[in-house]
Amino acid sequence: MALPLKSLAFPALLIGALELWARTTGRGSDAIAPPSAALRALGGAVLDGSLLEATAFTLGSAALGLLIGAIGGVLLGTLLGLSRRAARMGYLSVEVARPIPSVALIPLAMLVFGFGLRMEVSVVAFACLWPMLVLAQAAVLQVEPRLLEVSRALQLSPMQRFVWVVGPAIVPRLFVALRLGVAIALVVAVTVEIAANPHGMGYAMMIAQQSLDPALMLAWLAWISVVGYAINVAALALQRSVARRMGDLSA
């Protein structure tokens, strides 16, 4: 997807203004560094390997947590969407657990898993589970009722009904949920690293802040935003590719 040149105007103006302010009014500040200094710091992180190592850990944790949360959310959402009895039985549990902030589980996850990959993945999976569940349930409820009637008339098993009828019908809506889940996974992974987990991009940014190195801190912040943008573009491209394969010519 080509990036319109006009969309670069405001970021370029903002960066230029920050560069000018940091070199004049904000000279010597321990909180703000010029973007040019942040770019040099980012280059140093690339050369010493810390950028690749931290990025790989964060993206790996986010991807694994998203995978677990998405599988659980889609399966549970499909069940709740197809069965009114299951929806009534699970309503209270879903509505009580869904509002719990994912970061509130960090102390519990630390007790269960300790520091490291498993702790971060568990929190990310919990955060991604609920939007995937809610959107999957909503997608199933919007499936054409006649398709479900045909599947029952053909005496398809629940698995066959999902594979041949429900699954293909909800795929376009699931990609909306997936794009939301991707953003949530990255945000939660970085948040966990800032708050508790001594690994990844969030932790690297915290170390830069504690070391009073604003250039490196801003470099990590900018890199996280670039990574997030790239992931969103990739998810959107995948969504459009699948839509074209399924015959949606408007994608």
C-alpha cells in the first residue's frame, strides 16, 4: 500500500519543530533529545544487536499471545454464537471477566510463571481473547440463517458445520477482529515489559529512561511506532488478499 506524500507533511513538520526546539530552547534537557540524536542512537542499537534482540522478543511474545487468544476467542465466540443456551450460561462469566484490565493480571502471572516469555504471553493472550470472542460471536450471529438451516438439513456435524458453513461466512469479519487483536497484542506486550518483564522493547526503553539517555529512549519509542505501523499494514494487506481470493472485488 503506497503511502500518500501528503500524509508525511505533518510528521515531517512535527519532527522539524522538535529538532529546532531541542537545539534552542530545550538545549541540555534531560527529557528531550533532538530527533537527529535519536536517529543516531537507533543506529547504535542496530549495530550492537540490541534492536533485533528486543524486537524479536516483543514480537514473538505478542504473536504467540495473539495466536492463543485468537484461537480461544474464535472457538468460544463461535460456540456462543451458535448456541443460545451456551450464550445464556456464559453471559455472566464473559461480562465479569472481560472488563478486567490485562495489566492487572501481571502480579498473578508473575507468581504463576515468573519473569520471561510465558508470563508475557499469558497476559497478551488474556487481552486478545475478549475482543476476538465478542467479534467472533457477533459475526456468527450475522451468518445467513438459511445457511445454518441447510447445514442442519444435511445433518452436518458441528465441526463440518463450522468448516464448510460458518467459517467461510465469518472470515471477512474475523479479519477486522484480527487487526484489532494485533494492535492490542503489541500494546500489551510493550506495557508488560515496561511494568515487569526485563525483556523486549518496552524494557529497553525503560532502561534508557533510567540511564538518563533521552536520545535512546526516543529512538525506542519511534521504533515501536514504526513496528506497530508495519504490522498494521501487513495485516491490512493480508485481509485484502483473502478478500480478493474469496471474490470480494471491492477489496
